[in-house]
Amino acid sequence: MNFNRFATVAAFASMLAFGFTAAPADAEVKPGDTITSDSASKVEGLVSPGNFILVRQGMALKIIPTGHLYSPSAYKAATEKYSPQVSLTSDGELKNYVAGLPFPLVDANDPDAATKIMWNFAFRPLFTDDLDARDVEAVSHKQGSADELEHFTFGHLGSYKYVGRTEIAPTPMDPDILKTGIASRAGAYPILEPAEMRGTGIVSQRYAIPGFEDAVWEYSSASRKLRRLPAAELSDSFGVSKSGGGSSASSNAGVTTYASTWDPDSAFGFSARIQDYSYRLLGERSMLASVEAANSPAKPCAYDGGRTVCTENWEMRHLYVIEATAKPRSPIGGSTIIPKRVLYIDSEGWFITASDQFDGQGQLAKTLVTFHAYRDRPVPDAKVAIWPFKRIFQTAMVDEDLSDGFSTVIYSPGHASGDDGLYINMGAVDRTFFTPEKMVQAGH
């Protein structure tokens, strides 16, 4: 924690106090510019305070003209058909949702605007039916070294959704939801490397029933044991403790043999239950985000030792800035190490472009930045995963601990994938795939 970090936090507090007014006068960029650490001041106020630290330490930005992102036609049709019936309950639960974008028109003056934006994020067009990202890499680096500190590879990272389905039968929902109450399943398994963790993984199931918490399981290939995880552990870094006792959160306050800053609740920028947080709309701003990446797979940044992704395309976007605070009475409210997050959400694609995370003392502790592409295939030489239209997908996410510069980059697709690497709404996984049984079977 250095002076520069606290200066940035102070600047951020000032932005909050003045309701996210215009960016500083010297924060001027135009298409064709390349922003490096030497010219970082040009983007101060145009990226999140945490992301600004990444730019100052070497993450280079190539500025391109602002484009437009179009949702798949089936998603737009579902929005038109079902959104008029969607509403919020008094406690912020989603009511009468079927498919598409829940709230296509959000009034910033609406007291529920922030919660509606978060539900739009939850049912964004990024993937509505299923997602299977294969051979996903999570590469960790420490400050001052270009050497990899750790390199995880996951066989599968993805999700199967029971509700909001728009492209692959059954649509608009899987009837199994009526029997089980499960709204979605997700997971990351099996770990392929490091060798000592091969077979380990994590899966979860989220319920459509109000009051039902996520059910999460972790499988350890070393002990051959499957265990349920408390919800609070999902905001703690993924890894194995030096005592060998499972996740880092369970035993050693974050000191791990297998080093990573990535936590499951930060997947895709934010993957916690919407209902476990309260939300406040801090403002709407024109800011920079990476939504039309030139590279897939993403390229490690050569200017900061691979701690981020660069040089990549960034453009001016209209973003919602949302403060998310863990509810005191939620399963995570009293114990999570990240009780508050500030999320930057694209108003066209409804995905998170950046997230600044604050610890229990209110200090800026971590920052996330996501990189997205908009094209008809995940990799240039794709043979199967070719969509009949352009769609948005995440190519990488950077998760950095700002106290020590320790960083983890998630690459999806990864660099060593033997196939197309990313399958969205193609039926690549079914409702049984992200289950404890399948994870244990794959881990043996």
C-alpha cells in the first residue's frame, strides 16, 4: 500500500462526493492514440481508479472508435415479448421473468434503478443457454518479475441455465426447474495443471426459489473428498492452503501454496447472488472499456511482466457505475473479505467492464478489468464454434491485489486449447454437466 494508491483512493472518494462529474480536463483521448504508463494521465477519470493503477504500471491501451453491440435476434425477440411483465418485489427479487433483458428501459431517477441494472447484468446476452470455455488458463504474477508464479489450467469453465434460454432447446426454460427449483449450474473443473492439483474443481447450483442460497461443492483430488463450501468463501482466492486443508479461505487468511488472486464471486466481474447485495447507482459516465478486442486468445502485457493484457483495443462506452454492498444479514455479509465493490456496467452489452473492490476498512484492495470481443467466432481458425452473427464474449479478466501488485489473468479461450476453446449457446453442456457427480468422475 503506497502513497500513489492512497492518492487514487482519495481521488475516487472525491468523484463519489461530486456524483461522477466530468473527467479531468487533461483526460483526453481520441481514436488512434496508444496510452502507455508515460501518458497514463490522459485516461485518469476515464477508467476506474483501480484500473488507472494498472495503466500507470504498464497496461497499454489502444484507443479505437466507439462501435455498437447488437444482441442476437432471439434475445431481442424474447425481450420484446416478456419484459413488459417483469417487475421487482419489495425486497428486490425478480418477478415474472422468463427470458431476454428484464428491464430494457432503466430510468436513472428510479429508486430501484441500480437493482434493475444488476438484474439486467445477471441475464445479459453474453450467454443465455450454456457456456463451455475449455482449457481456460489462470496465470499469476508478482510485481517486479516476468516469471509466472502459478499457472492453472481448467478443463471446463462454464454454465448451464434453466431459465432465460433463447437459442437452444428447451426454450425459454428447462422444465426441470419446476421439479428442482434450480435456475442455473456453473463450475470450473477439472484442474489440469499444476500436476499436484490435477482433478480438483468447484461447481455450484443457484436456485430460483427466494431465500435459497447457492449450493457449492469443492472436490480435492489429493484427498478424494467432496465438501460443501460456505457462501462466504466464494469471495476468497482460489487455491490450496499450505496446511493442505482445501481452499485458502478456510484455513490461512489467503496465504496459499498455489497462488491466485481469483475468487469465484468475481468470475465475469461479479458472480455472487444478486439478492445478497444492496445496490446504489453512483452515476452514468462515458468511460473507456475493452469491448472489441483485437486478440483472442488475449495477449499477456509485455510492459508489466504479464500482470495484465495489452496492447488491446479500448473505446469510449456509456457505463453505469454501481456500488454493491454485501447485506449484513446475508450468508456473506458478516464474513466476506470483500464487503463492497464498485461495478462498471456497459449499458449496451450489460456486462461488467471493471470492478474495484474494497476491504472491511473501506480501502481499495483489488481491481478487476475484463476484456471482451465482438465477432462470429472465438478464435480465427475455429472449425465448430462459428456463430451466424457476431456475439460478445469475454477473452480475459485481470484480477490484481493493489496492496502488493500480485495479479492473476484469466484467459478464455486459453492459449493451448486443442479445439475452438469457447462454445456459447451451442448445447456443448447439458444440465448434468456442472454437477458434483460429474466433477468427481472427471477428477478420478
